[in-house]
Amino acid sequence: MRQTIIRFFVGKGGVGKTTCAAAYALRKAREGYRTLIVSLDPAHNLGDVFDTELGDEPRTIESNLVAIEVDYDAMIRKHLKTLGERIKDIYGYLRVLNLDKYIDVLKHAPGIEEQAVLDRIVEIVKDYVFRKSVDVLVFDTPPTGLTLRIMALPAISLIWISKLMELRLAILDRRKAIARVLGERRWEVVVAGHRIELPIDVAEDPIFQELKKLYEEYSMIHSVLTNKDMSSVIIVVNPETLPIVEAKRAYDFLSKLGISVSYLIVNKVLKLHAVSNELRQKLTEQERALSLVHQLFSGMNVVEVPYLPFEPRGIEALEKLAQILKSVE
């Protein structure tokens, strides 16, 4: 059985990231791979590129090719609802307090968007990769900055959760010590006039069990992201200095996380033999930008996509772009 490969197409808005991701997915499907492409970008245009309406449910584009455009607002609402329910379950022994007002504040908390997107990635990986229902999974990601924060979240969260688990174990140990001093097998406290029994054993403590569950989930997705045989990032840029410099920062950041960057696609490269004075300066700037690419990304697989005389929209147009990207694996 084939091992599923996962590809994240990353880049600034407007560089052609979605188009390249769609062309790549189409090519893999045509090669006989069961392929799923998922748009996580809040400014969806994957459906526009395929020239068909897409939504949160999988839609078959053609044989071996299925596409999803994640409903961004619904995804965040679902994440907040799930988070609220988990908090109420964990702190059920404090139901004498009004937890709803605290849960309501969560929607304004920093990092909620990143967490919601990561949860959706985890869900898709579990549903399609772990169940071996696809051979190729392609993610069309949000703009670079948000994508990098999402990809860093598992590694950062593992550090925090590890420390929180240590702290929680220390709290439980102290509760046990107090219970022993008092000659009690359990420990009760009074909160808001109500007597509440607090857990003192790890197996009975919902907070530690939730932390353990989160640690296992973050470990899973971190191992998927850093598995170079399975996952890699493909960065898309235009032949301009600013996108290339941003791409280098993204490359360096991802490398520190242990996430592989396998290709750099330079999209919309002008290939002209005779030029007017108006375009001469543009070509000079492009030559400098391409020189910068080879300087900053020495040793990386670099693929140049020429500026196409047609809008790459619809299957027929994407077929031509897919042929240009035939070396991208």
C-alpha cells in the first residue's frame, strides 16, 4: 500500500499559490493517485480555479480528485463550541461557578484562529491519512504569517503542556499529602458555600487526563509535519524581491521546526525575447530577483513557471500548468 504524502502550498496572497496547488493535485490524480486538495485559506478561490462550486463537504472534481473549501467561520465556531464543552467537562466539579462567562471570552483570545485551523488539519489527517483513503493530501494554506504560526503551534504546545503536566502532578501530590495529614482518603473544599470534592489521583483528575490527551494529539500532528518521507512544504513566490525575502524567512523558520521544504516555485516569470522600453526595467528587476532566488535557496529544487498568456482557470488550463510542474513531487 502506498504511503500517503502530504504537501502544504505556502506563499503570500496573490503569488498563485492556489493555482499551483490545484495544478499539482490534478497532475497527481491523473497519475492514478487518490488525491484530496483542501483549501484552508479564508479568502477562498480554489473553487474559482477549478471553475466549480466548492464547500465544506468533499466534492469530486474528476476521477481520483476530490476538493474541499473549509468553511472558515463554521470551523472557528465549532472549535469554540468544542473548547467550551471540554472546559465544562474538565471543571464539572466547579459547576457552582458560572463558567459560561469565562468561556464566552475565549472567542477573543489570541491564537484561537490558529488553533481552529490546526484542529481542522488534525481532523482531516485522521479522517483521510490514517484511514488510508487518499494517496496524496494537498493543503492550500492561509497567508504565510498565519500558516507559520499554525505549523509552529504543535512544537510550542508540547513544551507548554509538558510543563503544565508537571505542575498538575505536583498539585495532585500536595493534595494527597494534605489528605493524609487530615486522615482523609479524599479532599473536600468549600467553594461559594458548596462543599466540593477535589480529585487527588491522576487517573481521576480530568485536568491531567485532558492535558495527556492534548499532548498525545500534538505529538501525533508534530510527528506528521516533521516526517520528511510523508510531509513537506512547497513555497510559491513571484520573481520579485519582497516575496523571495519573505520566503527565505519562512524557509528558515520551518527548518528550525524540523519541517521539510522540498520545492520553491517561482511563478509568473516573464519569458520575452524582444521587449519595449516600458518592460525593460521590469525584466531587469526580475533578473535580480531570480539571481536572489539562486543565492538564497542554493541546493533547493527551484521550478520556474512562465507568465501564462491565459488565466489558469478550469481543468483544461490547469492541465497545461500541471505539465509545467511535472517535476514537482
